[in-house]
Amino acid sequence: MLGEWGDFAYLKNVPWKAIDEIIKVEKFNKPLSDVISLDRRLPDYRIKECSSLTYPEDLPQASVIIVFCNEAPSVILRTAHSVVNRSPPRYLAEVILVDDFSDRDLHVIKPHLQQIYPDGIVKLLRADKRLGLIRARNFGAKNAVGDVVVFLDAHCEVTIQWLVEPLLSRIQESRTTVVCPLIDMLCSHTFHYSMNGGGAIGGFKWDMAFDWMSVPKREWQRMTSPTDYLRSPAMAGGLFAMDRKFFFELGGYDEGMNIWGGENVEISLRIWRCGGTLEFIPCSRVGHMYRHQFPYKTDRAYLSLNLKRVAEVWLDDYKRIFYLNRPDLKEKDAGDLTSRLKLKEDLKCKSFKWFLDNVFPELFVFDENVLAYGSVSK
Ligand SMILES: [Mn+2]
């Protein structure tokens, strides 16, 4: 069967030129996605020690929240199917598909869900105006009933034992721990599932853009086994699990942020500095389809203003370095920050200096402990 076990797939009877034209528009191989089984099997790329771990019987229940906007139905549904197929029913409260006011014809989704999931385990919520990914995630979480909220992008496929055992048990041990799966790659042209080598955690640069980095020595030294969690200064994108009440205690996502971007670094800073920890869990693997471009139009200006909000609220006086990188944003209006600054105060969040010293010492501070900085011209 096409794409079974995450194998490379291609359409025999369609010339590549025609596919190429479609990819130009859709940014991925939509005709191929439409014929690959929604229930295809995937390889198990976990390290072998994962399969022999034992976990407690009584774990919290999860609501899996998947936001989409104009995503192809077969991609959305394959994400949902993989979650239902690979999550034990007793720990899966619901899957919530949040339609962020798509204007493409996605009418096939609802009847499909009614037919395949008559028990209503997969719910479809539609926003009544465009919220943007960030606010749409808050909307999904507000409607969730599970003890834990798990956020996934709408173009993912989860793999064996991804949820309950590694993620939920870790949250049960410590409700202020936010956990991320390891993210593998789904090829946008062939749907090949390929393993991400691991050995990396997340950080960011001074422009507040996420950045992968190699696992520092201090983490290797702390770990007691290859299945142990990896503490990470930042999460990559949108794939994580968190105690639902803790998500709201920490203020959810910043409602002042538009569409997409910056929210992953913002929530990472907030988690670490306001009472939580952030970890990657090696025994949980989720495939994510990377695309070179978004399937829908975004205004890059939104992204910049989101990044400015992160800097203004969370960098304390280190925001000077952010503006060295982004002098263009200095005079821009990033909207009202009052409620986010108040949140930081109410939660008694630790300083950015504390974060640098204790969580992210790898971030190089240009103007501290150096003799000179600036540009050198030849
Ligand atoms: Mn994505």
C-alpha cells in the first residue's frame, strides 16, 4: 500500500510535471496525500530502551488540540486518525479540530468524522472569525475537558506510544512540567517518514527566532539513561503537552499576538521563569510535515510585532540586544502590553538574567564579559 510504514510514495500515473504545478500552489503533494491511507502504519524509530519502560496505570486524560486554516482535508484527517489510532481510549478525552475560519471548501471533514467517529471522540469547532493560530489555540484549550492539553499542528502523524506513556506520566509526576515529543520529518513531496537524529534541544537567537542547538554537556551529565528527558530552553513550534489548568494559570497564549510566530519562544520563557520546566521526551516521536512556504498568506509584519512583544515583556533590559538585531522595530507599535506585564508580575516570574544563568547559559551576551563589540570592516 502506498506510503505504508512511512515509505517514499509517488503517483505512478501522474506526470511529475503536473504534480510540480500542484506543489507550486498547495506547497505540498496534495494528490498523493489524498490517496495515502489515513490509517497507514509508521516505523518505530524510538531507541530500543523505550519499549521496555513501564508506566503507571492511572494517568491523566488528554485533550488533543489541532488548529487548521485552509489545510487539505486528507492531511488534517490523517493527523486526527493517527492520534485516535495510537492513543489508548481511556487516556484520550477528545481530539478537538479547530477550524480557524477556513475559506476553502472543507465540507468533507464533518461527515467523515460523523461516520468514522460516531462516538464524537473527534470534535470539530469552527471559529466565527479568523483568530490566527495563536488565539485559535487558546480557543481550543478553553473548550477542552481533559486534564492535559496536547497541541499538535494539523500536518502531523503521531507514532507508537507517543502520548500516554511518556508524556502523560511525566506530567503526572510533576504538573508544572511541559513536555515536547521529538519531532521527525514527513516529506511534503513523498510523505516519507524520516527520523530526526535527535541530540538537539531548542534555544533562540537574539532576534527571538527559535534555533536548534546541540545538547549541552550539563544535560548529558544529568541524564541517567538514554530514555531520560532533556531539559530545553525553548520549544520548537507547536507540539507539546501541558497540564490544562497550569496552561491557564500561566496565562495561556498571548492574545495580543497575531497569526503565528514568536509564541513558541514566548511560552518557553514564561514556562521556565514562572514556575515550570520544559523538556523533550525521547520516547515520544511525532512526524511533522515541513513546507517551504505556508499554504496560506501571512503578513510578515505580524511576525515582527509578535517578536517585539516577546522582547518587550520578557527580556527586561536585555531588550537592548534585541533592538541591536532589529533596530527597525524600535519605534513600531506592538499593541497593549499591560496585561502581559501584569501577568509576569502576578506570577512573580524570575528575571531574564536568572534564565540566562540557569537555563540558557549558551546564549551569548554581546556586551557582557567581552572587551569590544560592533562590526569590523575590512
Ligand atoms: Mn507546522
